[in-house]
Amino acid sequence: MQQSDNLLQSLSQCFLQTLAPNPEPRKQAEAFLRQAADLPGYGIAVLQLVSGSTLDEQIRQAAAVNFKNHVKYRWEISDPDAISTFTPIPDPEKEQIKGLILGLMLTAPQKIQSQLSEALASISSHDFPQKWQSLLPELVSSLSSSSDYKVIHGILQTVNSIFKKFKYQYKSSELYRDLKYCLNGFAAPLLDIFLKTGQLIASNQDLPAVLKPLFESQRLCCRIFYSLNFQELPEFFEDHLDEWMGEFHKYLTYTNPLLKETDPEKESVVDQLKAAICENINLYMEKNEEEFKDYLTGFATDVWSLLMDVSLLPSYDRLATTAIRFLTTVSKSVHHSLFSSAETLKQICECIVIPNVRIRGEDEELFEMDHVEYIRRDMEGSDTDTRRRMACELVKGLSVHYKEQVTSMFSTYVKGMIDKYAANPIENWKEKDCAIYLVVSLAPRQVTGGATGTDLVNVEQFFVSQIVPELQSQDINDQPLLKADALKFVTTFRSQIPKAMALAVFPNVIRFIVAESCVLHSYAAGCVEKLLLLKNDRQPRFAPADVAPFLQPLLANLFSALKLPESQENAYVMKCIMRVFSSADIGPIATQCLAQLAAILGQVCKNPTNPSFNHYLFEAVAAVVRKSFERDPEVVAAFESILFPVIQVVLQDDITEFAPYVFQILAQLIESRRPPLPSVYISLLAPSLNMTLWQRPANVPALVRLLQAYLQKAPEEIIHGNQLTQVLGVFQKLIYSRSTDHQGFFILNTVVENLSYQTLSPYIGQIWNVLFYRLQNQRTVKFIKSLIVFSSLSVVKYGHTVVAESINAIQPNLFLMILEQVWIPNLSFITGDLECKLCSVAATKLLSESPVLLADSAVATWGKFLNSVVTLLVRPEEERVNEETDVPDLDEFVGYATVYAQLHNAGKREEDPVKEVKDPKEYLVNSLMRLSSQYPGKFPSIILQHLEAPNQTGLAQLCSTYRRTLV
Amino acid sequence: MESSGVASHAPGKREQIKTSVGAVAGQRRRKLAVTLGKERRDAVVRGKRIRRADTNDDSEFMELAEAAVDDENAYKQLEEEVSQAVQNLKLALSTSGKGAATKKLEALRKLRQLLSFNSAPPIHVAVASGAVPILVDCLAFGSSEEQLLEAAWCLTNIASGELDQTRAVLPAVPLLIAHLGERSAVHVAEQCAWAAGNIAGEGEDMREILLSQGALLSLSRLIFSAVPSVARTSCWAMSNLIKGPSARAATELMSIKGIPECLVQHLIKGDEALVAEVAWILVYVTVLSDSCTAVLIHAGVLPPLFQWLASSEQTTVLTPILRTLGNIVSGENAKTDAVILAGHNVSGGLCGALLRCLKAPHRNLQKEGAWVVSNIAAGSMEHKRMLFTSNLLDRLVHLLKAAAFDVKKEAAYALGNLCVTPKQAGTEPHPILEHLSSLVARGCVKEFVNLVRLPDAEASRLGIQFIELVMRSLPNGQGPKLVEIEDGIAALETLQFHENEELRNMATVLLDGYFGDDYGLEEEYGSKVVDGNAGGNDVSDYPSWRRKGTVGV
């Protein structure tokens, strides 16, 4: 591409148009740029526009954004096999770009600078340092020659982003080579600029406008320090420890009122720097404690006093959490004795922990305004960086070495808070909130069955005295935060609360499902759901009979909750509905329940937004269907009339998110039907064989499941409708891909299970051809195992003769070849009880009946086959299965727009295809005995020759177990 | 459906990375060729060495040089003296006639004294004043032994400086190498070897220059020397020369006739100072070449190594020996067997000797020792059994609980490796339940949970892999409960936003798989109905055979 003025002109025109409000010219411009981007020289041209200081600022900025993306997608095409629509940037142009970009970035206005900085970072991720040796020296020389902090900021920002990889990649020779290069080049300049900026800070104490960029630059230096020191302590830093630590100390104790922010949400530059320093000293404390120990006492004092007067405003959150984290690290280390005195412990707990645990205005606001975020933080552990969580971590850290003292102190605090609350419940509700928070949070986080206890309080007593009164409160909307705390307590300690007590508060808990507060009714639903999951000796703690008395109000409240504002698609509520349906006895009201679910389903079909909610909704539907059919199969007709209208909507409107669910529900309905199937199902068969549906990966498992149901319940209809060819077409499509071949076998196996050989015989040659083609061209362990299972099933269902003949029809003697090369060597890798049984029974049949194997010329094959069968039957799976997994095909997983989600409630039960055989071991021994009595003296010698020693012993043991002898 | 929300909805993605969770440690790690950190203070200073003058070397500059260490004015004066000395030497070289040779030597010695009386002489001044070309002149063939020695000494100390100073010495390389030869006086050859060692210590490119000019062969002859200091200096220089990262030089050295045997003899007969230098050669050979390692073993290197390992108190000796052994046992199992066999000659055997290091007061020895153990623990089942039943186990558990970070991490590698069956190509290791249960009973879960939280990607990965193993393997679903009690959930949660993608994914998989929304369903519906993903006990990367519908009924 010629970089003529004309071209630049038209490009700049295009960039202007990409900003146009009118979609027509915008799209045109975008299309033009996409095309132009494939031409060599495009990147340089755009970069020219970016640097054109005479151009309109808007155009330059749009060009900068475009350049950033251009570089991101076209610098290196990561996967050479993937069909990429992008043409990579030619190498000479790359060199040109690398020569220009740094200079441009450092002189550009801020907005453009940040785009170019990102572009530079993404180039570096490929080329730096090996293929871009000039970058670091250039950065260093600009750094030392510049006194403009805008430029310095740009340099440090760039260095920070290109060094970031050192703090998350694993050690490797390559990483160390790069790191060493960066250390050689930048360790000394970093210290220089840090000291130099420090002097400027000292001499400009009363000029906030000057100080701010200086502090920002220091913060970046600290981040770079972190990256360079992350892997291990580099020599340079160890040699200059005094200088670095001295500076760190200086800033941790620095104050300057002029730099305070007025906005309570905005972190000041000084605090940003302090937080970065806390991270650095925490890193040293964790990893280089020996070299760091001389500085430790000083820093502990610094951080300590910093925390003593750090404000509770949100703008100080980051500083507070990083500072607390440092103290936590110290408390767990060998230097914990710094905190050993009773007075110190007391101060930490009272002046640092408790204030940070107390609920703040911001938390209350979150409780009211953003229930999703509040729950995520409060209940689901995404609060790893909050003050509350960090303060609790500090308590846990102190408990490592001072458990008794800490526990007794906190028991006292909790008691004190409760007393204060009791003195004035309205005024002092936060005291109780804090008490419950501490009790819950200081127990280890446990999901399984809830926490096993706490040392702070007696759970049962606390429950009775503090929690039950909250739950019994008259007004369910009064002090919702405390009620939510109470429910969180019940959920957390659910397994510790005796059943009778829990049952007694059940009605109280149910009331809160319709409380106004979203957090509160979500917690109530979640609490019920978790209680219903509790087990005693594998039996549910709350049996259907226990729940029966509350069932009506519980369901009524749950469905009412879904009408509350902002909770129309509340996943906690829907999950609870699902749990109730799957665990309680809903017999008489099932139809009514299903109708309610169908109505909701009809609503969400219009605009599916919340995947969790929808998932539980379908689970709930599947649960009702499953439970009801177990009780009364006749109910299916009523269910069909409720469900079909929505199912039709999903299929007709092509609601892709729901299709996999609907196919599973349909399969569930079909499976519960006795043939013949009503015509409405048959009419759905043809569309479900439509290939466009099968092209969506998320549909495949569900459609396979559905097709299996059809094959099972309507084989005649499939044959008469001439749809068997299509079914086999689906099988063929699935078998060719290694990610779906097992699904293809599911179909094929079901065909064999349900169709006679007569029906299948016209196709069998073609089927073997497809399978052997795949075997030849892409042999995977998974495929071979599936092939053996399928062949075994065919032997058992159709007999060994037709299997052998149909294979040999493809090529003479092929059956024996397959046996010798595929079947026998891999038989012992089969896993799964049913699969093992099936394959051993089929092998036994072949061994005792197949003339191919009984021929004198096949003696060795017979012996090896028996050896494999015995391995399969007598050796434990861990021993015989080498866990030969295939290399995963990553590509095949990419691009799941919709992800297949299996419905647990619509799960399928496996059936044994060889029910007539009770014990495959006995079957083998009996068959062998019969066979050997036909040819006395023939087999013992074969066995001696071909069976491995442990298998000889194993077989002998089997014979003696079943009292049989081989002659 | 977006992949947000209930995370259990992504079976495809989950299976794809499943393998990485299952693949517990099970790996041997060689030391990386690149080092960033300071060589530990208690180890000998390796890279470059300055040669200090004897204190009885009578000189007018002695006091000045000593004062210059912490007196700025004295240092300035010293700088001027150096500059002056170089000028004098130039002058002495240009004059001829009676007594010129003596004057020359006198001037040369003065310069050398200035450059060797303290540990940080002003060599930059010497370089800037143009000392190197005249020193090269002084190395001319036919010069007196004394002159050669003094010149080589000056060059040695200049080469011990920073990159630029070392580089300045390059013009002297051909002559330095020439004087390594047999015809040189022994102390001259030694001094030239020293200079070459300093140059080689600078870096890969310097080593290449030396190698291309034939330094290796000349230097190797000095290794055979019966003079202890010559053997020692040449071994040290050689260890610098073969550092790599290319294995070429090390391979070439080992192919020189008699070298492997000579090194073994030094190990048997030498003093600790010589043994330390020899052992560093062994370190580089064993890390760079498997076949050369075999040659060394064949030459009988292991028995004397064990004698020292079991008896020496010097970290300078023990450190390179541990490195060497660690490198050897990171190879195939047969080599580990050879190491174990050789260990039988000392009391307590291999395990006893290693235990001694793990109990040493030096952190670095503990770390190197634990690293060796971790490599043995990645070996065959027999090796794992041996370690497991030895008295090393208690010590490792102790180190895991109480040691400094880097030692702790090595101990964790060792213990983690003990809990899985040997790694085979393309397969995932299985747990060794007996070992795992024993470690769990000793309270190791808590320690591995703590590793997860550390700001170190490897430590986090080790922690999470061990946790995965515990949850997957312990019978009756005890695993997840144990992990919960040790606050493992909170620890895993800290990784969910980690910048390392693998760690992030592993944490998410474990949290979803064991503690996610589906948790409990298995118990409720029986394992057959529940997707194998949710139970987390499925190690394959494709749908389990025990899952629904395989036989298609």
C-alpha cells in the first residue's frame, strides 16, 4: 500500500466516519478499514495518522484505537491451524512499527498515549525482549534524560505492563532469561528514578500539583519492584536492600494534608503508594523473610500505626486491606512473637480488627441497592479483598500461634456486643450484626453440610438466645439486615442445629421468603434449600413427612417471591423450588405446580436473561416430571398438555438457550410413555433429525438423548417413516469427530438394542465401513473402547455369526484381523461395571462358539483373547487400566456459544443389556468347562502357554470358586 | 446461555483443563541455568575472583590502599597513583638500554600492587588510562616469568570488574591462552587460568570467545596438575568456562582423554577446597548432558561424592555435591538406582546423608537437599517407597511446616511427589493412597492450603494440586471435608481472580466441582444420574464410561 497523501486522506475520512451517529456511513467506513487492514503498510499508515499533530484530535484518537486492535489481532496469529480471517502484519512493517511506536507514545497527548501504550504492551507480549532488543535500552535512556513527568509516567507505565508477566508465569528457563535481561537493564535505573523522584518530593512539599505526578510515578516504581522481585530476590535488590527499605519506610510514614482527596470514594496518591509498598513488603515477608528480618520490626510498627488511624472511608479500603494482609503474614510467620504480648494482641483486635469488621454505610447501601453483589460478598466468598474478610483473616492468622488468647478475647467481644445490643436493640443493632458476622466468619468456610462448629460461642445456645428471636420477630420487614444475619447463621451452622429446633423455626424461616428485602428473601430461600439437602447417614434429615406440614405455605411463598420487585428471576428462589420438588412429596399438587412452572417458562422464553434461574427452572420441571412418574405414570398425559405449548414455543421460535433443556424434557416424557407414542411426538421426530440443530454443539448430547428415547419407544415408526437412514446419517456425522464420537456410539448402540438384525442388515456394511474408516484414520483410545463395546453389544444381540460375516463381507478375514489387532489388545482397558460385563460376556460367547476362533489355526488368538478376558474380569480396574487418555483436542471445545447443561433431574438410568447373565465370571467358567469337555486336553495347554501368570492363578481361582474343572 | 451464572454449566471447558488439575507435581526439576539471586553468602563467591596481594608483600601503597576502602580522599589518591603508574609503565616500556628491563618490571609491579591491595581497586582508572594494551605487550613471548606473572595478575584483577572492564581485557585473550600451555612456568599458567576464569565468569558471549580460541583444551591440561593450587584454580576457571547454557563445552571437556578419571582422583585425594571446585564442574556437566553424566558415573564419581556428602561440614563443598546429585537423580531411574547403590558405602546410606543436609543449620543446604529428595521422589515406586519409609519423611514434614519459604516449597515438591504414582507419557499419575493418607494424618493438608495463598505461582499450583489429590482420592468423600476444615475453600477463592490462567481455572474447577451448586446432588440421586463432572472423581478428558447411556439403553 502506498502511503500517499490520498490514502492518508481517505483513511482519515474513514476514521471520522466511524464516529458518525448515522449507522450507514459508519458501517461502510468500518468495512473499508477492515479490508484495508489486510494490505501491507496499513499499520504504518494508521500510525502516521495517529502522529499527525495537525489532524483533528478525534481522528487521531480513533486511529489510535484502531491501531491498538490492529496490532492485537494481527501481530502474531496465535494458532497457525485455525482458519483466521486476519492477515498477519509483514515482518519488515513490524520492524518499522517497533522503531516508531515508543517515541510516538511518549510524546502523544494522554488519551492517545494510553492506546499506544496498550499497543506497545501487546507487541511486547510477543516480541519483548528476544525480538525487540532495542526497547529496554531506549526506555532507559529516555528515562534518564527526561525530567518531564508526563514522559516518565509513560515510560514507567510501559515498563510496568511489559514486566507484568514475571508475576504470574511459572518459572522456566525462558522466563528467567527474560527476567535476567530486564533486571540487568532496569534494576539500577529503577532505583535511580525512585531516589530521584524522592528528592523532588522532598523539595516540593507544598505544591500538590507537582507532587501528584511524582507520587504516581513512585507507585509505578513500586509495582515494577513487585514484578521484578516476584520470582525470587534478585542480587541487585539484595545489594540495595537498605536503600529500598529506607525509602519504603519514609513513604509509609509520610503525611501531607495537601494531598488528601475530598471525594470519600477517591484514593489519594499517597495512599495508593502506601498500598503498593505494603504489597512489596508483604512479598518480602512471605518469600525472603531471612533477608527481610532486620527491617521487620520497623515495618510492623509503621504498618501498625498506619492502621491505627486509617479512616473507615471507602477510599482507604485498599490501603487498609493490604496493610492488614501484611500484619496477617507476620502473625503467621516465625516472627509472630512481635504480637505475643497480651496488650499487643488486645490492641490489634480492638483497634484494627473490630473497627474493620463493623458494618459500614456502604455495606448497608449495598444491602438495599445491589442485593446480588451483597450476597456474593457476604455469602459466597467473593469478598476476598474486603476489609471485613481481611480483618477475619488477621484473626485467623493470630490464632495460628495464639489460639487460646484470641478465642477467649473474641468470645468476650461477642458477648459484649450482644450485651450492648440487648441494652438498646434499636440503637445498637450494629453490635449484634458484628457479633453474628464474627461468629460466622471465624468458623472455617464450609459448604458441605455447613460449618462443623465454632470455638467462640456455643452454637446451640447462641441459636436459641440470639437467632430464634430474630426469626420469630413479628414484622418480617423490620431490621432486615439482622434477619439476614440470622438466616446466614442458620445456613452456616445448619448441621449443628438439632433437628427438632430446626423444625420448630421452619415456619418462621418460610415467612421471610416473601420479605421485601431481596437479600433477605434470597437468604430465606437459600436457607431452606440447604436444610433440605442435609443428610443423616445418607438419608435426608428432613424427610418428606417432616416437610409436609409446611409444604403448602412454603410453595406459596416461593412462587409469591418470584413476583417481588427485582426477584422475578431470583435464582436462589428457583433453586429452592427445585429442591422442594425433588425432595418433598408433592404428589397431589404436582400438576398444579407444573402449571406454575410452565407459566414462568412462558414468561422467560420472551427474553432469557438469567442462566442460573433458567437452569433451575428446567431442573424444577424435570424434578416434577421425575417424581410424578415414579408415583403414577398415567399423569403423563396431563403433563403433556401443560408442557407442550411452551415446548413448541421454544422449538418454533428457535430459542437456542433452551433447546438442549427441552430435548431432555421431551426425552424424559417419551421414556415414561408406553408405546405407541402419540402422534404429537412422532411429528417432532422429523424436525429433530434436522442437521442444523445438530450443528450446535450444545444441542448434541440432548438430541442424542432424545433420539435414543425415540429408538427405544418408537422403532417401528422410525422404520416405517424411512427415517433410519437419517438416524444413521446423524451417527455418521458424530462418529467422524473425536469430540462427539462417543455420542455417535450412543445412538448406534440404541439402534442395536431396539432394532432387529433384519431391519439393520441393509445398513450394516455401511456402518462397519464408517467405523473402520475412522479407525484407520484417527485412532483414539476412546474410539477403540467404544468400538469394542459396540461390537460386543452386536455379538450379544445379533449373535457372533452375523457379526463375523458382516465384517468379513467387507474384506475376507477382516474379522480375525480386527480381533487380533484391536479387540484383544484393548479389551482389558474397558471400564465401567456394565461395560465390563457386556464385553466379557460377548468375548466368552466368541471364545466358546465362534468357529473363526475355534479353528486350529487360531489357537494363539484364542489364548490371547482368553488372557484379555481374564484380565478384564479378575484384575482391579486401577491395575489394568493405564488411564490412557487421549490428548484433548482443544479446538473442539472452542466456540461453545451455548453450553450444554445436563439436567440432573432428567437423568437417565442405565440398563444392563445382558440381564440373562447374572455373573460374568461364572458364565466364563461354565462356558469354558462346556467347551473343554468337547475337546478334552486341548485347552489346558493353550491356557498354560498364553495366559500371563497372574491370570492363570486368577482363572484357577475362578474355577475353584465355581467348582468347575477344565479338562 | 452465557457462561456466567451457574458455573457448572460448562462441561466442555471444564474437561479441557481437568487434566491439569489431575497432574500432580510428579515432575523432576532441573535447576534453571539462569540465576537471578545472589549466590548465598555461605557459598563460595563463584563468578569472578580478584587476587589480593599477600600482606607481607612489602609496598609503599599498602596503607594507602587500605585507607582507600572507606576514605574518599585516600581513594582519590589511589586513583591518581594508578593513573600515574600506568603512565610510568608506558614510559618504562618505551625506554631501552641498561636497566630498562628492571625498570619495566618495577613499574609493572607497582601497578599490580595498586590493583591488588584491597578488594575494590580502581581498575576503571587503569582501563581508562590505557593499561590493557601495554599489559598485552608485557605478555609477549620471551618475556621473563616475573613480568608475565605480574601482567597476568593485573589483567586478572581488571577482568574481575564490571562488564566493560572485563570486556576491555579481551585483546589479551590469545596471549593469556597461549601462556596456559605446557611450556609456561606453573605459576604463570595458573595466573593466566585465573584471568581466563574471570573472563569466562562474565557471561555466555565471553565464554564463546574463549572457547573459539581454544581455551578449553589448554585449560584442561592444567587440571591434571599435581600442584594443588594449579589444579584448584584451573578447575574453578573450567567450571566458569563450561557453564553453558550450551552443552558443547561440557561435552567437549568430558571427551578429553583422562578428564573424568582425573576429576574422580581429585575427589578422592584432594582437599576440600579442590573438591569444591571439581564439584562445580560436575554440577555443570550433570545439568547439561545426560550422556556425560553416564560417563562420570562410569568413571566412579559417586563413591567419593558420598564420602564427602556424609562427612564434610563445609557448605562450599556440600552445595555443589547436592546440586550434582540432584541433577543426576533428575534423569532416568537407573541413574537414581546407581546413586542409591553408591550411598550404601556410607552409614545411613543416601537417606542418611541427605537427612544430615536437611538438618544442617544452613538454609541453602536444606533447600538443595530437599530439592534432591523431591527429584528422587519423582522416580519409581521403589524410590518413593524408600523415601517414605526412611527417616527423611519426618524431617520433610517438619520443613513443610516450619521452614523458610524456599525450603518449604522444596519440601512440598518432595512430599507431593511421594503421593502419586510415577508419571508416564500421556497419562495422569494415580494417587498412592497409603502415602497420601499418612501425610494427611500428619497435618499436611493445612500446610498445602497455606501454600495456595502464597504470592508464588509454583507454590500455589503445588498447593492446589495436592488439595485436588486429597479431594479426589481419600475414601468416603473425606477429602473435601478435610479441605474445608482447613479453610481450603477460602484459599481457593483467592485464586479465582489470579492473573495466571491455569491457576484461575484450576481453582474454579475445584470450587465448582467439589463445592459448587451441584454438590450434594450425587448423594441425593445416586452417582449414576449425576454428570461425572460434578462429582469431580472423573479424571479422563472425555465423558466417563460410567456415565449415562454408554450402552445406549
